Amino acid sequence: MFNFSLIKKDPASAARLGKMTTSHGEVNTPVFMPVGTQATVKTLSPEDLKGIGAEIILSNTYHLFLRPGHELIRDFGGLHRFMGWKGSVLTDSGGFQVFSLADLRKITEEGVTFQSHLDGGAKHFITPESAVDIQEALGADIIMTFDECIPYPATRDYADESLQRTLRWAKRCRDARKETGQALFGITQGGMYPDLRRTAAEALVDIGFDGYAIGGLSVGETKPVMYEMIEASTPCLPEDKPRYLMGVGTPEDLVEGVERGIDMFDCVMPTRNARNGTFFTSFGKLAIKNARYERDPGPIDPECRCHTCLNFSRAYLRHLFNAGEVLALRLGTIHNLFFYLTLMQRIRKSLAAGTFKQFKKEFLLKRSAEE
């Protein structure tokens, strides 16, 4: 039910043009996946997502496990039917959320005991096997192994110990999977140590997965360090499998990631920023609450063709945010996600034409001219 085809490689970089096929359609890569944590991309409907060009979205196993529960979603026919989304869905394993609970969780070789962030009282226990079971019940097209996302900074000894446990958990996830037609991706860890990153990638390839993710980045490290970890990982991963950089990032990060061989991205940045009144544009960020936009008749971005930019002025959007109107969040989210998805379309077009390097140069130059 899952297939990845490598269509073209950029001769001047590690960038790749490809296509994934799931039981819910085709996904062109490189791709950005809007984040629908709780079976919804905040403020948008499935029709909105389809209209702005989304082909795959991400939902969060941890949150759906706690509420409304994976059994309920399974009984409703899985995530696609439950949320009315006909495109592809990827679920993360919940590892990042569980390990971000700090004092509310305890790690053992068997799994993780944690207290719900919703009430801080009810205790839950997730193992690699149950993480797979939960995601299979959710019915996502792509599911992830259960991993430990370590804090930054971390000592080498801790990073190595955690990595070895993550690799053991990855094999248990692979062994626990059922013949559901869902793709299972392994997740590399290793902190900010290039040799551990290479070890992780090589070990996961030996276990064998349908795709490979790079986890544990964008957690406080500098951009050069993040790019170094990507460069340490991707050469060790097979060319005929998709590569997913988890939780990253800015528009610049997406372009830099593509150049280093990444096929898939997700991040809450465009949706969260939109709800706070910060918009991504071809010339940089725009903070719509700024007084300078009180009487501005122009769109957020004159080059943008999204519904928001075609129909509403900066002055109106500023008014909506200052008035606390819900429409502000919806229109802002439409714009920011359209910007991200259109960016990926432009990247794919440049890869098809063999002009990615020139596209990157012009894109970054223009973005540096922030208003």
C-alpha cells in the first residue's frame, strides 16, 4: 500500500524530487505536512487544506491516545473518517511529547510511564509495542517508531545510552507491526554527535523500515549544528526510501533541508505564528499587529495568491486581531500554510527544471530583505 519513487536527483546538491503513494493518494516530495495535532489543523477544515494544496497532514499519537482515545477513533473507521480528511496521514509516535513531560514521566527498558498533562494525575504506560498498536488503530498511512528525544544539551554518554535504547525500541516496533498496509518509519537520534547520528542511521537501515526520520533536532541547537547533524545522517540512509526531518522548521530550514537530501518536513511554526499574528512572506516576516498597518490597504504579501491575500487588506487583518475575532486566526493560518505549501511546490518545480541552486540563492536573498 506504500511506495516511494525517486524521480530526479539535483546534480549540484543532495536534493531529490520524488513521489510517495499511500492508500489515500499520491504525495509529491519534497513535502511539508501541516500539523493536525488533535485530528484537526487548528482553525481549518479538510476542504480548506485541500484547497491550499495539502496532500498529507500529521496527527499526534500522544494527544489522541489521551483524548478521545485510539479505540474510539478505530471504531469510527480510523482518523481519515473521524476527521473527514481524504488525503494521507502520518502519525508521530508520541515520543517527543512524552519525553517533554520531564518530571511527569519515568523511562525504563520496557517503556515509559507518564502522567497525563491534562490532569497531571492519571498514569499511563506506553511501550514500543503499544505505540505501534495505537497508531495502527488510528489508521494512519505512515506510522513512526517509539523513540526517546533527549534534551539539549546532553552529554555524549547520555546520548549514546539513549540512542542504544531507541534502537532496541525500534526493532521491537518493527517486530510488533501487523500486516495493515501502513508504512513504518524508523527515527534516528544521537544528540548533537555526528558519529552517533551515523551509527543510528546505519543501525536502523540494518533493521529495515519503509522510511527514515531524523529526530531530536530543532531543540535549541544552532542552525549550523542542526545542518551538520542532517549532513551526518542522510548519506547513511538508502536513496530509495523517503527521509523525514521531524519538527523543522522555518522556510529557510526547509530549503536548507531539501538541499541536504530531506524529502518530508513538519512543524507547528506556520500555524502557531499565524494565530499570534505573524505571517511568513516572500520578503520575510510580517507582524500584523504593528501600528504601521492600521491603514494599509495592501495584502499580506503582494506576490501571494492565497484566499486571504486575494480578498483582505493588512488593515482589516490587523483590526480582526486587535478585536479578538476568530476569523483572524483562520485567515492567518490559510496564508501561512499556503506560503509553506507553495514554497514546496516552487522547490519541486526548480528540481524538475534543474534550477534548484539558483532558486535557493534568489529565495534566501529576497527573504533577507525583511520589512
